[in-house]
Amino acid sequence: MDTFSTRHQDNITNQTMPNTRIITFQKSAKVFFQMLFWVPVIGFSLLLIYNTIPYFSFSKEFDFIVERSFLFQSNFYNACFYIHIAAGALCIGAALIQFSRCISGKIYVAVVLFLGAPTGLYMSFFAKGSIWERSLFMFMAGWWFVTTLYGLTTIHKRNIVAHKVWMIRSYAMAMTAVTFRVYHIIFYLLDWGHLENYELSLWISVIGNMLFAEWVIYRQSRNYLKSFTI
């Protein structure tokens, strides 16, 4: 009897050990791929914030300002520009920790609704490119505002799942400032022309970020529904 029990226990142990290794490997792989995603995101986000700081020397020698020197003759456009880049840097910084810190989330929402999106919408009328690129910038500002507003209203209704969904969409739109520059560098290295590079990078960053956000939402929603299964 004792021998039978020992053998039975050994069989259970042998069956359990491979399963434990598989689970450990899966968890390790998950952490690895999360780091593979978040390390570049955080790195490029911090780089964007760092590159924004010199603009607050208020020098007129930057290429962006030189190209639009006639626009910067307007005090209102000047104000919108500096408010927008400050709001963008603040939003990206706050967004990196908004899902874990309530205060940073509130800062993010307030900055988007009252500063980032409104100034972005105004500046979109003067954006470089064709009417299609200007329309895309208008859409970006509007969608950024709407998704953030829905994120705010859903949390007030204590609908946590819907809140996360809308904030993922909002964050994806905020991150177009980062992904646009990544694509722009890639196409620059591929020797694309400046205007073609600008337009293609813009469209890919917006559409790509929106599709990626929906994929993340789908994955999380599926896992959320799975949590109710027995």
C-alpha cells in the first residue's frame, strides 16, 4: 500500500513539474515582451520631453519656427504653440503613470481637455501639408478630446472597464507625437523626401496607434471576460 502511494505521488510530482516549468516560462516571456514594448516607449517619450525643453528658451532659430515665421508673428499662435508643446510633454509624462497614480491621471485629463486638444485644433488649421494632413490634425485633436472626455465621464459613473478602454484610446492619440518621430527617423534613413516622409509618418502614426489601441482593448476585454469563466 505504501509503495502504491509513493508511486502515485511520484507520478503527480512528475506531471506537475513540467507544467510548473511551462507556466514559469510563459510568465517570463510575458515580462520580456512587456519590457520590449515599454522600454522603447518610455525611452522615446522621455526623449521627446527632453527635446521640447530647448523651445522654452523662446529662440526663433528652430527649424519649425523658421518654416512658420509668418505664423509666429501672431501673438495668439505663439501662445498656442508654447501651450501645446508644454501640454504635450506634460501629458506624455503623466500618461506613463496615469493607470497607477490617480493624481497624474487627473492632470492628464485636465491638460488634454483645457490645453492640449484645443490648442492642437487651432494649430491644425495651419499645419504643413495638404488639406488631407490638416484634416487629419483636426481629427486627431477632436478624437483626443472626445476619448479623454469619455474617459472622464465613465470614471464618474464608476464604470472602470469603459474608463480604461477610453483612456487607452486617448493615450494612443497622445503617443502619435512619439511614434510620428520614430517613423520620421526610419524614413529619413531610407532617404525619403522631406514632405513625403512627413506625410507618410503622420498617417502611419495615427492609423497605426489607433489600430494598436483597439488590439490592446480587444486583448484586455477578452481576458476580462475570461476571468468570469470557471
